[in-house]
Amino acid sequence: MPESRPASGPEADPAPRGPWSFMAEAVPGGFSRLGLQLMAGWLAFSLLSNLLWAVHLRSLTGWSGLPNYWGEMLTARDLWELVENGGLKAHWTGPWVPCAAGLAMLWFLWSGWRLQAAAGGLPARLGPWLWGLVDTLVIGLAPLAALAGLLIWVFGWLGATGIQGLGWLDWLGGGLVRFAFLSALLLQWWLCRLGRAGAGPGFRLGSWHRLGRHLGLSFRRLWAYPAQWLVLVLGGVLLRAGLTLLVLVLAWRLGGGTIPKVCVFLALQLAVVLVNAWQIGWFLRLAALFTSGDAALRATLERLQAQA
């Protein structure tokens, strides 16, 4: 009697796939209906927050020529003084713009959840969205804050040496670490809410055992691939910050003395905001595809173990 041939396909040799494996798969969907809603929400938040900052600067400078020629007249030291000692809290601009900006951010966050849930084939319910945030505070805040705090302390120690280059490293590196910490915390939230929505086995959290399993899976999905997630998080932070800084440097060189220059600056800002929003949507889809793939792998392994 001939021997039966071994099974072929992914179930024959299941292997884990890291986040990098889903980079190309996450590209489609950026300009879908949900993707455009995500971009619109981020654009609205950016415009409203920039309007709030512009009104604040107007309250500081009055009707002087500084806002019209900031690219030609404002020095790095002046910019530092505005950021550090501008007194943003002391100049109240009214409640409407901040409230509208908050609603725009809420629209952006909810659109991102709907986009991510659709990429993972899950229902976008409010419960997982909110409880996933609680899970993130439980399992993600402390380790990420400890790591970020350690890096900020190292940069601060280097900057305190008095060496000019290390001082700039402290200023730039500390800022990037803070942005990366926020991005990683959001990533942990994405993984937790996907687990809550049903991307992993045992997602109906009706007991402490299942809740612990869910939290453990969400934690491992982030920390089992530290190098890959770190590259993705830092790459996203550098891309978003770099594009924004590039536009500011270009505007600094061009100046703002003529209407065409201002229009070019605004058009470039608009393009950067939309590119950054698309990149965030791509990262959301990547996290959803990775979580779904990890859940499918675990289900396959459990089935093979049950058959053994």
C-alpha cells in the first residue's frame, strides 16, 4: 500500500510572519472611502490646530510685519523663544477652535479604527475601541514609558556634557523619542483593540483566564518583534517629522513676502498633511493584517496539536 503524501500548503509548515511581511499587502486601501475619511479627519485637525497657533501668534505680534516676513526675519533663537516662552496658555483664543480641533481628532481616530477593522475583517464596535485603550494603559504604558525615559535620560546626560553636537543630539533625539513613544503606545492600542474585536482566539473576555490570555497575546504581538516594530515606528516618525521640517525649511528660505510664496507654502503643507495621513492609514492596515495573520497561525497550530 503506497504511503500517503504529506500535506502541502501553509498548514503543513506553519511559520510566524513578522510585521515586515505585510508591508506590501497593506498598501491597497489608502484611497478607499474609509481611507479618504481618515485623511479628511487628519487634514481638518491639522488646519484647525494651525489656525489656533496662527491666532496665538497674531495675539503676540499684533499687526506687525513679522508674520509676513517670518522666513526672512525670524532667527532660530527667536523661534526658540516663541516655543519656550510664548505663553500659549496665557492667550485664550476662545473655545470654538480648540473644540472643533478635538472633534476633528476624534473623527480621525474613529475613522482609523473603522479602516483597521475593515482591513482585518472585523466589526468596528465602540466597545473594543474603548476597552483596547484600557488594555494599553495596563500592559503598554509602563514598559514603553520606562524605555523612553531611559533614552531621554541618556540623551540628556550627553547634552549636559556641554559639547555642542551632543546638545543638538539631545534636543533632536529627545523629541524623536517622545514622538516614537506616542506612536508605539498607539500601536499597542491598535493591537489590543484588534484582539478585543476578535482577531485572536479566545477573544470573548468572559473570564479572568481569557482576559489574561488576551492581554498576553497583545503584549507579545508587540514585543515578540521589537526590531521590526522599532524600524516601522521610527521610520514613520522620521517620515512625518522630516516632511514637515522640509516644508518649513523651504518656507524659511523662500520667505513670506508675496502671495505666490505663501500659496506655494500652503500647498506644500497640504500635500505633507495628506501624505502623512496616508502613511498612518498604511500603518493601521499593516497592524490589522499582522494581527489577523498571527491569529490564523495560532489557530492552525492549536488544530494541529489537537490532531496529533
